[in-house]
Amino acid sequence: MCAPVNRRSFVASMAALIPAALLRPPVVMAAAQYPKPRVSSTTPGAAPGSYVCPPCGLPCDKLTFDKPGSCPQCGMTLISATGAGVPTVAMLLYPGVEIIDIAGPWEAFGTAGFLVHTVAEKPDPLTLVFNQKVIPDFTFENAPRADVLLVPGGGYEQAMANPRLIAWLQSKSENVSYVMSVCTGAFILGKAGLLAGQTATATYGMVDDLLDFPNVKVVHDQRFVDNGKVITTGGLTSGIDGALHVISRIAGLGAAQSSALEMEYDWNPTSQFVRSTLADRFLPDGLVFGKGKIQGMKATLVSTEGTTDRWQAKLLVSEPRTDNEIIDILRKRIDATAKKDLQSMEGGPLAHPRPVSFLRGKREAGSGKREAKNSRRLLWTFADEQGYPWRGVAVVERDRSMRDQFQVMLSVGRTDRSAHV
């Protein structure tokens, strides 16, 4: 058996390796006699003690080996040709699935040597977000056994309204060791009754909506939540963290760390980067989601950046056409945002909306020079979900190069941590 190579060296020399693979004979027996498992945990007729690499679409899919290790062609970890002891992951598909919700975990599971297959209601091709086309491996009727069931987010509302999908999910969940959701996939779990008595999370801006399901506790400050069997993750890339966590539970921490390194992913199981805790959640309207949209304004987002303790967003505003009108709109939108009922980090509703105190703002007609300077600045203070004090500043200045537009900067920061705003 050839010396193992890693994925990087495989990519670097792919052109030379593939022709060699076409000429290299199988180590044990011909691939036609002992086909490698694609998605099932067992392969009838496979020779005990023979190994294959998980399907990769390259000529090495036809090779078998007499020892464990790494495939000399693609660098993937070899698995038993019989599927014995190989964890299997079933990924639910439906129209509108978010690509990274399956692609990220798939990369992690595959790198760890797990076998992954997809399951949908019908065998027809599905259109995911961004017009990605996917053909499912199995349907609800013929899906093989699995150790892990992954439920992605995306077009979750349509999935929740599909009684066959929900019934299959309820049945399938009884026969797996782990059920993991990514992003809004948690809502599909909730519809199936799998979140009852569980602690859960979801994508940013929608965590509290999980409270609509009975007996669910939500958290905002974790990238994934492990209840034992049911694991929910935040949005998008959080699914990679959840998958690595599942790998660590099944194959050990070292296997998960090795997979993360091979993926060049900076994995921290206790990562403090959680989208729901970033300070832009206190900005008005579309700025909450990193978009340059404020009701009543025509604006372009210039930049938006910060941490959990402070944030700054810059806009170029073409409408309204005066600084006073912009200040008026900002005051109204900030106040409207503040008056929305919030949820505490523990999931319990606050008794009252967080109060906002405006310290300075628009000048009145006939005001003097001192007030004219203040007309371009709006200051306010408020308390967050846990009662910590914050300060906000909005500055409006006419753009120097485009005199018919205004530069608007909004900043918020915790004052008890000396956050400068």
C-alpha cells in the first residue's frame, strides 16, 4: 500500500495522480467483486479486512486496500469495505435548503470518515437556495439506517407544512442516535415535537420564535446546544461546529480536532462568537442584520463592524435631503426598535421594553449656533436585556465629495466596559 498523502498534496498533484490511478490495480480484489459502500452501513459480499475510501467521485473509488490508513489517491481516511463501525449520517433535503447548512456539516462528517447520504420525499432533483440543484440519494420509503439525522434550514415553512415529511422525521428520529438541526431546521424539529423539554437555538433574529413551541427553553449565546440526543445549532456556519461536536461524541475529541485542521477551520468548541450576541442587535431596522436599510431613508451601507460590547455602522444617505430630517427619522426608528419586547439571554421575556433616553437631537427653528452643531448629533442611553448600561451616538454630516448626500454614523457601546462610541 502506498504511503498516505494529505488532501493538500493531492490537490497539488491531481493531474499526475489521476492517470496513475487509472493504471493502478486493486490491492486486494477487483472493485467489481467488492463494491465500496456508498451510503449503506453494509455491503453484501465485501471481504472482511478490506478497506475503501468514502466515495469521492475519482478513480480511487474502485480501489480496495488490505490495511486501514489513508487513500493514496485522494487522501481520505479509509473505512471498512463492509461498513462495519462506520458512522452514517442522513441529511434531510427539501426545496429551498440553505446550501451551507448541508455542505458545511457534510465536509466535516466526510473528513472524519463518516458516510453521508441525502433523503427527500421524492427522487426528483431539488432546487436549493441560489439555484443549486441536488439529486437526493434516497426517498422516505427506501432510506437506509443512519446514526445521525441532520435537518437543515432554509425553506423551513414549506417543510413544516408537509405532513409526510414531519411523519418521516418523527419516525426516523426514533431510530438514530443523534438528531441535529442547523439554522431554521430547529423549527422543523419543533413542528415534529422533538423540541419539547429541550433547550434550543436557531439562526440570529429567530431564536425567540422557538418559544412558540411548547416546553422549549431558548439560548442566544451558544453556537450549538447539546441536549444529549437532540442537538440544535445557530445559523449557517454554526452547523460546522455542531457537526464537529457530534464527531467528537462519536469518534472522540481528537477525531474532531483532526477533521477541523484538515478543513482549515478554526474550531473552538467553546467559541464566544455567536451572532445573536453582537452589539448590532441594538441598531435600528436593517442595520440589525447588516443591511443598509432604515425605514424612511434611501441609504447605502458603507461599513458595519464591532464586537459584543460595541458596534459602529456607517451609511451614505441620499434621502432625506436635510440633516434635520435624518435626525428626526433616526430618533423615531431608534425609539421604535427599543420599544419592541425583548427576550433575556435565559429565554424569559422582560417585564418591560428597554427604556431609551434621548439626550440630544434636532435643533428647533430659531435656535442659535450652539444648537446648530447639535442638530447633526443624536445621543441616547438604554439598558440591555441584563440591565447593563449602553450609550448610543448618531452623527450626520454632509458628504464632502457628494454635497447632495450625507454621511451617517451610528455607534452603540456598553458604558460599564469603557466601550468608546
